[in-house]
Amino acid sequence: MSKRIQTESATLRPKDFWVTPPSALVPLTHNLPTATRFVEPCAGDGAISVGLGLYGHTCVEAYDLQPRAPGILPLEATCVPVAGKTIITNPPFRWNLLQPLLDHWVGSCEAWLLLPWDMTCNARMSPYTPYIRRIQPIGRVSWMDNGKGGFENYGWFQFDILPMGLILPRR
């Protein structure tokens, strides 16, 4: 949800749950190997699992603290075993919810996370940025399911198991 617009509906969303719109998945599909098998630790209503399934990818395990669809197991994301696996998820953006997830995932598995673009520019993300391998911008997302993009840019951030270090272009 936008940092510039605070609405009552934003503050009432338990565990910062927002449905991942199908349009947010299309750019990710161009970066995934054919028939990717993945774990969805913040599955919510299963939108990512179902959406990526339409492109030939397979969610092998889906979890959420409060499952909103059949087949999603009730489990806190920090308890999901992810070592050596690939995860694809739209995690909560509130830092108090996101940081424990990053601590659990980054360095343990390959992770594609849908995040606000400028979140990665904050100092508190600095321990995790060396693990970012690839970024796929997706622009402004329609989180309210009304066809209108929000006020923030988003992207899919691929975190690798090993730190890559920042590579800056030469001038």
C-alpha cells in the first residue's frame, strides 16, 4: 500500500495482506526458468501459485498464517523450511513483519520477492542488498483491484543464496 496515501482499508488489513494482481506476475515469468518449482510461504489466497501455474510453473508447497484458499497449509512463514529451495512470494511490506522473513530466507534459499521499489534504497535493507541478484521492475500495481495503478513503483527482487555485492556502472 502506498506510503503517500493512508486509507482506513490499509490499516484494517490483517498481517498486511494484499491480493497479488495477475498483472504483477507477467514480468516475473520472463525471468523464471521453464517449469520452475517453487514454495509460496506467504500464499494468502493462492494468487501467485495459480497465476504462475498458468505459465507452466508449479507451486510444490503453499503456506500462510491465515490461509485464504484450499491447499494452503497454516504455518508462519518463518517456520517454513526453505533451505535450498526457490520461493516466490508477495511478503508483507511493513518492516516489523518483513524483517524476520528476510532474516529467515536471505542466504538460505533463492527468493523472488515482490517489494516496493524504494524499500531497497533504505539503510535498514543494507544487510540484504548484497544478496540481490536481479531486479524486474513492474511499475505501479493496482492493489485495490480497480484497474488504477497506485502511487508507488514495485519490482520483483531475486535474492540469491550467496552475496553478490553491488556492482555499479562505471562513469
